[in-house]
Amino acid sequence: MKTPKFTNLAVFVIFFGIALIEAFEKQNWLEAALFLALGALSLFADIRKT
């Protein structure tokens, strides 16, 4: 079964985007960098898999 085209992007924005915004609000730069790296890595893996 094929997933809709922008499902992976929506998951990236919802989960990693909200976590990244929260880390920026707390000015926790290490946590923000971690969430950005994990989000980019998972998005890259999902795009490459399809």
C-alpha cells in the first residue's frame, strides 16, 4: 500500500517542528539542534525509502 505523497512531511512538521519550537522557546540550543538533526535524518530516510 502506498502512502499519500506528503504524509512524511506532515509527520516531520507536526512532531519535530513542535519539539523544535518548544526547544527554541526554552532557549535550549542543544535540544533544538538534536531535534533538528533527528527530524532531518528521519525525513531524509523516509524520502529515500520511497
